[in-house]
Amino acid sequence: MKKQLAKLSLYVLSPCLIIKAFQIDVTPERIRGYLLALVFSILVQGGFILTAAILKRAGMLGLVEELSIIYTNCGNLILPIVSMTLGEKMVFYGSAYQLSYNLLFWTHGAARLQDSPRIDWKKVLLNPNIIAIACGIFMLLARISLPGPVDTAIEMLANMVGPISMLVIGMTLAGSSLLRIFTDKRAYLVTFLRLIVLPLLALGVLRVSGFLARFPEYIPVFRISFLAISAPPGSNVAQVAVLYNKEPVRAGIYNLMGMMLCMFTIPLIDYLYMMCFG
């Protein structure tokens, strides 16, 4: 049952969330902002991959820990937060981080969890999430809007991503005690790296670059990216760990602890961002 729900979330509900994020009116200004956010997201996550690889080689992280600090819960947590607090139009920019996330997770991340020495591009290209990205981009550029009933159905399915993800993680952790969760020293290391160290590192690099000082009109766009950067460990890591039996309980612990602590750290990172650039 647990694996079936994980597959439902990963291969049905998540693609719906991706397609829904691209259903927005576009303007040249939005396209420029989106492309900048996309490039920034790829650079940031590439930096996270490099940092995690260095820490893993130093013996500080295992496979699940490595992926938990690279890949954040940017979809089913951040996109709804952006929609509720900053407006649905800003979700469009949040989808830029999600696009780079999906491209990297279903190539680099999935290959690592499957112990594959190389990326299986056939599997990647046939992955429903990658297909959803291609469809979303095509409909965006072709200005194709989903018919009312179809749009409503996809939105309802997209809204189920968060609850189903939490259900899968809850089922994974059902056999563990709360004592194990809160006494896992490595969990504190992972959440500290994911919620504090890496977002501050990205913030420092962006500050030193001086890019937003020269182009302040993109401050709101990059703010959305930083919400995604400061998110807790991704639920996708825990769900794929369930599918391939790669320490799913430990992955679920990292996700759960990150979800609990991010209510304090996300506002902190957002505040620091606005102090630096706002």
C-alpha cells in the first residue's frame, strides 16, 4: 500500500502540479524573470550537489543524507505557500525552481538512489514528471489553456500532493518511536545543513555577486527562489527511498524533522533576504 501511494504521488499527482504551475498568462517581462530564476536555480542546486559530494567524501554524510540536503520540498510545500501569501501569479516563478529540481532529481537523484553508475536517459525522458514539464512548457509557449473541467480536475489532483506525501512518510515512520526521531543526531546535522547553512551560503554568494544591486526589479522573483532554497528535505527523496528500499525510515525522519523546524527557519531566511535586498 505504501509503495502504491508513493507511485501515485510521484507519477500522477506531481505531474499535475507541474502542469498547473505553467497555466499562466505570459509577458516578455515574465519570461525574462522566469529564465533568470531558472538559471539561478540550476546554479544553486549545482552548488548544493557539489557541496554535498564534498561532505559525503569527507565521511559526514551517507547517500540519503546527501540527497536530503540537495533536494528540497519545493513543490508541495513552497508553491502553496507562495500562492497563499504572495499571490498565484508568483507561483509561476516558483515553478522555475521546481523545473530545475525535477530535471536534476530525476537524473542525478534517481540514478544515485538506484545505485546506477550512469543516468538512464530513456527512463528519464519517459518519466511522467519530465513529460509534464515538456507539456507545460509547450502549452505555455503556445498559449494553450486547459478547458475548464480539465483544469479543475488537474488542480484538485495537484492539491493532493501534500497530503499523500505526508501519508506515505507517516506510514514509513509508523514503526519508529518519537524517541528515535528526536534522538537521531544525524537528523539534526541534516536539517541544520538543509535549513540554515546552504540557504545562507546561497544568500552570501548572491550578495557578493552584486546582481540584484544592478537589477533590483528581480528582487521579488529571486525571493520566490529563496523560499524554495530554504525548504526542508524533499518528500520525493523519502518516497523514492521507499520504492528502492534505500533507508526509507531515515529519509522520512529527515523530512519530518525538517517540516517541523522550517516553520522557524523559512521566515528567518526570508527576513535575511529582504534585509539584504529589500
